Amino acid sequence: MNLRTLLERSLDADLLREMIGFTAQRLMELEVEGLTGAAHGERSADRINQRNGYRDRA
């Protein structure tokens, strides 16, 4: 039995989808925090990069 079959049979499929979505989003946020060295909205003069991809251009 595969995961899709289990989801279709489960009464709590929406809850499971929400949990998986939340977990995936949090993992992506943690990865970005690790790469940028700052949490969302955090300011630091020590950083040389930005979370939103913005950088000064000539």
C-alpha cells in the first residue's frame, strides 16, 4: 500500500497534508536561515547577503 492510497482512505487526510506542508515549509526556512546566517526579518551589519535576494548593484 503506498502513501497516496493511505491518504485517500484516511479521514484525517487534510490534517496530514497540513502537517506535511508545515514541516516542508519549516525545513526550507531553516535551510535559508543557515545559508544567510539570520532569521526572517533579522538585521545584522555582519552579513553580506540578504534573505530576499536583494543586493546593491552598480
